[in-house]
Amino acid sequence: MNETATAPTAPLRARAEIDLAALRANVRALRAHAPGAAVMAVVKSDAYGHGAVPCARAAVEAGARWLGTATPEEALALREAGLPGRIMCWLWTPGGPWREAIEADLDVSVSGLWALRELVAAAREAGVPARVQLKADTGLGRNGCQPGEDWAELVAEALRAQSEGLLTVTGLWSHFACADEPGHPSIAAQLTLFREMLAYAEGRGVRPEVRHIANSPATLTLPESHFDLVRTGIATYGISPSPELGVPADFGLRPVMTLSASIALVKRVPGGHGVSYGHHYVTPGETTLGLVPVGYADGIPRHASGAGPVLVDGKWRTVAGRIAMDQFVVDLGGDEPPTGTRAVLFGPGGRGEPTAEDWAQAAGTIAYEIVTRIGTRVPRVYVNEEQAG
Ligand SMILES: *Cc1c(COP(=O)(O)O)cnc(C)c1O
């Protein structure tokens, strides 16, 4: 887990400020986007790098009725931290903590018979029925049960175990491949197949509490995909699922994380001075350099070498040369801000700072990866923890 710092004003080398008021507002906005459905805040991978427990708490306060994680360990950690309500996890491997999950009242997902059988054995041992959601592959081609015979078998075996009191099928669900590309033909095809696979299971007698397929982009752009529950990850953190869909403000969302570092050194150098490993940047003339003490060990993508933007003293600067493990350099163009000046790598953007999306473009990736990869060496500093009204 991440280090957490309690004093937001401590002069830290680097910090990721997490605005929990923004997160709560995002959850409320998402509830408004999907008024007929419950919201599952997806808090896998340490809440996309924002800190699982504080973010999960804030999301629940703002009305998220479900929490979702990839691994059972992540879900169990939430329960151990006292999070109430429904918690679902979907990425299981053989020998996983099925019994612990059952005893913690988690909803587990199964995509195939091996998983169902391990679950049933654990439920027998625990003497408590498991809550299980059957996952259909409607076209993503990743996890999930194939339609047709495989689905028929999975549904039949689940219903047999349910009739023996070993489990309850609480949900039927699937996941989109291209929901961030509105109009992509796979979207309609997946919805059609999902409806067919639902109808098949319900026809056999499954009575799910929830049917769900929508991730953030589907929640924001595809009301017919909302069903009973929407699973929102990236939008919870105030980031648009894709720049083609729009900026966060278009959806009433506000980025939650602000990443900054304290300038560690400012110095004057002559023209022709090579900067950082490989000398991929050479000063075009006499200038000043600022040392930003974060690097790829902190999750700053090395692919953004020579490209990543940083706000220093009101001006955008660009990473000069390579991003190293622990530090990178910006050309301050002759300015001499005092050491300790905060360099803002990204934030909501409202104060002129770059956004995680700007870093994604600089690194040739998606904003999801930018926030999720921020390393454990960067303390998360929580602001607006108390819910005001
Ligand atoms: C990560 C994930 C989500 C959330 O996706 P976003 O695009 O971040 O909203 C939803 N469902 C599943 C199965 C996931 O793995």
C-alpha cells in the first residue's frame, strides 16, 4: 500500500494530492448519468493509484452501493478495512481465497467450470452459501464464459449448486471491448448477445439481483447499457475514458489527483550543455535548469522523455532529455524560481496545470495508466476527507 502523509502542507519531495470532495462529486454525477442503476465504484489497483480504502469510503458516502476490484485480495482488504455493502471481485486463479471471500460476504465472479467447482467446494466447507455472479463473454475475448454450450453448462451447474443451498447466483454480467468508441459495431453486437445470454439464464431460472455490462464510457454515453448496475472506474477519478469522448468537464467530472514535486535544484548552465542520460537534450543557449525529483520509479513514464509537461511558477515546461529512475530536468529558460517551488505534473487543469491526459499523450498511452502507475514512494495526501453536507 502507499505511504500516506497526514500534513498536506509538509514540504514533501513529491505528493499525490487526492481530492475526496471531487471524488464524491464524481460519484454523484455518475449516479445522475445512470439514474435507473446502482453505481459500483471500481477501486481495483489501489483505486487506480488514488488509494483504495479512502476512495472506497468516499465513494460509499456519495452513494456508490457497490465496490468492485479485480483480485479477491483487493476485495478482502476493503472488507477488513470495514467497508460495508456489496463488494465484488472478478479476477480469480486456481487455489484462490474462495472460502475467505465467502465468509467476507463478497460477490465473486466465475467465468468457467473450474472456478465454479472450487467455489462450490469452498462453500461446502464454509457451510455458508456463496454469492456468485456469472460472467459472459459477449465479445471482449478476455475473461467470461463463451455463449452457447459453455454458457448452458455453466448456468446448469450453478443452478444445481444453488438448489443444494451452496450458492446464490446474484448477478449476470459482461464487459465491453469498445465502449469508448461510440458507434463501434461491436457495441450493439455485445448488447444483443448479452440480452440473449441473460434471457437464456433467466429462462432456466436464474433470478439475478443485478445485470450489468457498462464501464465508464458506456455509463457516460450509452444509457441502454445501464441495466441494474454500472461499473465506473476511471470516471470516478474524474478522468475521461478517452479524449475522443470529451474532457472530464463535459461529463460533470473533475480529476481527483494532483501530482507535484518540490524543485530540488535550480542552476545556470551555458549553451551546449547536455542534459540527463544520453544527452538527448542539449541547451540551445545559456539557460537555467530545474531538477524535478521524481522519475520512472515513481511511475513517471520514461516514454514521456523530452515531452512530458510540467507547470513551474505559472509556466509550462517540458521534460528536457530522459526521465531517469528518480528525477528529471526541465529547462527553465533563464527563470530562477526558488528551490522548493512546486512543479505540478498534472492535476484538474483549472489552474493552468497539465492533466493526466496531457501526460498520456506525451507518453503514447492512456490516462488510466498515468494515474494507476504512480508509485508507492509517492505519498498520497488526502484533502477534503470530511463530507461537507
Ligand atoms: C476496470 C474494469 C471496469 C472499470 O472500467 P473503467 O473504464 O475504468 O470504468 C469495469 N469492469 C471491469 C470488469 C473492469 O475490469
